[in-house]
Amino acid sequence: MSAAALRPDGPLGRTLRAHAASVDPWLRAAAAAGARADDVRAALTDLEPVTPRLVDAADGAADDVEPGTPALLEVVRVTLDLVARGRWRAGLPQRAAVLKVLPALAPWCRALGGAVVAPVVAAAAVVGRRDVLDRWTALLAAAPPPPSAALVRPALLVAAWRCGLVRYRDAALEAAAGLPADVVRALLALPADADVAALLDRHRSDRWWWPGAPAGAGVLSRAGGFTAWGGPWLTPPRAVVAGPTGWGAVADGYRWSVLADVHGSAVVRLAPHTDEPWGAGPERAVPAALPVPWTDEVTGAAPDPHDPALVLVSRAHSYALDVVRLAAADGAA
């Protein structure tokens, strides 16, 4: 297997030649894993347009520097691994991470080298499933590089949470505390003068508070959905007071835990057999004037265990659950 078909005078071709001692074993390993030579050549050719941005050059003029930066070599290694595992296909987030996300993070790659590449590709596989890869990339690209390689994964996590991956909320809040304030402001799309520590402290105590977020009654978030439209359920769910978060649902014969905050929502299917009491908490009597933009039969109303003004609502003709903030008089009880 050879990379001879590549432009020999380009930064990638020069890097492959200059570092053949490293690259050749990766090529052999890809071949041993079943990668076809044509697929490898095609993937390396795909890399050529993006490699100039990953080469160590203060002015970005890759042709004027010695090839073979750590970031570029790591991109080659990861790309060959993706080809070998059948992950180098159009539409897959791992390929998009190499061809689109990493070039957008060229300052990160120049500052931190190869330490950026594998974490970005791995995280993109998760973020891509939520169809927020472009927004995640924009948040990361707006942030200065973290001061050390150890902070790359925490930074990726914070941006993913801001894009709606609510399952990482607690971990992201912890990670944000260890990042420089200017990095966190960019990752969370906060104003330049925002007091990061004070803002996150307030948000920890009220997951529905955020600068600019609506403060009045109404639907704050929706969770779930019909399977054919990207949701988890084949039948409409029923909201119950249960599960690790206090908000649960029953659908398709399974129990589900519901997670939500101002940035997004998620449902997690739980083990079918558990000793945990399910749906044992008191359901709220639904107010006559529920502040929602729909008219339907309510099938379940589960109050938030920490805030009586919030209720998780299910209805007869929807595959989604609504997080509703009640009017002040309704939530005061």
C-alpha cells in the first residue's frame, strides 16, 4: 500500500515521506484490518485540502515550513484508523470531524498538536447523533485554545452540554470550573463581560435560569418524540413521578428517566426490572388554564421535586413530553 498517488509537493505528501517510519506501520495496520488500498488513497486525498491549516506556521503558509507537525501526523493516524473501521464515509460525524471540525480548530491544533485530534473525533461521534455538529464546531472555534492538552476534553464537554447534550450537565459544570474564564465564555456563548463563576453558581441552583432565557409561564422544553422522527418511542408516553431525576415516563412497555435543563433534554431507557418504586409520587392536579400552545387530554403531570412551579406533562396525542412552568399562582401551592 502506498501514498504515491498524492501530490508529492503538498504538505501532506511531504509529511508522509518525511515520517514514513511512523506512517508505514499505520498503513500496514489498516491493510491488516481489511482497508482497501483504493479507500486509503481516497481518504488521504480527502485530507489534502485541509492539511495546510494544521501545519505549524504562524501565518498559515504551510508551504514555507518543514512538514510533519504532530497534529497533522495524528490526523493521518486517526484517518487510517477510521478507514480500517469503515467510519470514513460521507455523512458520518467522525469524517466530518477530520475534514470540517479540526480545520476550524486550527489554532488549537497549532497550540496543542496531536492532543486535539482523537478527542475531537471521538466527541464528534456523540455530538453528531444529536445533529448539532455545526453549532458545536462554532462554539469551539470561537474559544481560544485551552492552556494545556489535559483541558481539551473538558472544553469539548462544556460545548456539547451548551448544544443540548443534557446528560453531561453535571460533568460539564464541573469541567467548566477548571477552565479559564475566557474559554468558558466562548464555549457557552456568554457575553465578554459575564461573571462566569457567578453565572454557573446561579445555574446550578436553577437549571432553567440562563441569560436571555424566558422567565414566564409556558413550555420550557420538550423531550422524547416519535421513533420515525428521531425520537425514542413508538407509542405516546405517560409522565410519572419516578426515576433518578424525579421525572419519569412509561412508554413501549419500558420505564424511562427524563433529564432536562435550559439547554436541552434527553430520555434514558431504564432496566425493565428494578426494585425502585415507579410512579409512586403524587401527580399534580393539572390547572384548568395550563400555559401551553396546544389543546389536548393530559395523561400525566409530574411535578418537579425541587420546584413546585415546574411540571412534566404528557398528553394523549403527542409523542413528546412538555416541561411546563406554571403561572405564579399555580406554582405556589
